[in-house]
Amino acid sequence: MATLHNTAKPGDFAKTVLMPGDPLRARFIAETYLDHRVLVNDVRGIQGYTGEYKGKRVSVMASGMGMPSIGIYSYELYHDYGVDNIIRVGSAGLIDESLKIRSIVAAMSAYSNSAYGNQFNFRGNLAPCGSYELLTRADAAAKQMGIQLRIGPVYSTDTFYEENSQTDVLQKLHVLAVEMEAYALYLNAARAGKNALALLTISDNPYTRESCTPQQVRETFTQMMEIALEIA
């Protein structure tokens, strides 16, 4: 059962895994929210924990940065560890200027400049969607908690420092935010017949240069974390 990237044993992961990019954010979520938590993986510092949230068995594990990284970890969780649901809890830069720092976005679909989808031999352009079930449950949970959740497409990029920004084009297409993982996660979920959803908190405004600190991203995006835990 162990892989090159994961030393967890069969049954160590719950059916639902929250997946932040940052291993320190995975640890923060586990230590803040999970009772009876156990560290089940720490290969390359990619920490995975399993515990209980309000009596439900839940896991949290980091993905690292970018689509190649989340592509590996989500593939193994779906195919090798029997995980059914992965909820990415990440940060994003805003594209839609009606959003603000700390706005929360649920990615209904993901556009991308990545070649990750080429492996599936589809003769066209892929824009995979998140799980409708998880999306509707996240929307209902946010409303019950009094949290505004913006739902729409996001843009997953392979290049953080992009020479030719496509922001103007994406704005015209009403894309909400830019991040680096959802596209690969959604494709892996679709291929495996499993569920995925990306919940994203806006950490950066490229138009005003306003941004959150790494510590704020790691420890203060709690509303997003709590929506994910409620639907786990």
C-alpha cells in the first residue's frame, strides 16, 4: 500500500481528505480542529493526519505547490488509499475585481494553461468541473454559517510569474480567481470516478498589490477550513 510519496497504511486515511498546499497549514488544521489526530504520513514533509471532527472521521494532508504535486498526491489517495472526496482548501489571487482579500470562492470549474490534461487523450480543450454534490453542500453550509461564498470558474496556472498575463481575457470570461492546483485535482477525480472541490480564500489582489502574509494564509483562513470540515 505504501508508495514512494506516502507511508500510510491501509485504512489510515478517512474517505474525505482536506488538502491545503502548505504542510504547515495541514498541521494547523489538524491541531486546531481534529480530535484524536494521528500523523499518518510525513514523507518529504508532506504531512497527513487523520482524526475526528464533530464525531466524523476526517483526514487532512498537504498537496505541495502546483499541478504536478497535487496530481501525485490526489492520484494516490484516490487509487491506492480508497479516498472518495478531496477538498482543496487553498489560497488564490483575485481576477474578478468585485472580490476582496479574504473573499471565499468555490471553484465550479477550472480553466488552465497546463498540459496536464493531455494524458487523457481528449481531442479538445478540457475545463473539468468540481463535484456538484460537494459544491451544493458547501454552498448550503456557508449560508448556514452566514458566510458569503462566490461560486464560479477559476484559472489554474503552471506559471506563478507569468511573462504574458491573460488576466484581461479571463476577466471578460468572468473567471473569479487564479490558483495552481484545481485543474489537475478535478481531472484526477473525474478519471477515478471520485469527488473533488476547491475552496479558495483570496490572499492577493494583483491590481492593488495587497496581499496576506504567509502566516495569515496559514492560520487565519479559518472560515474556508470550517466550511470544508462541515461537508467532510
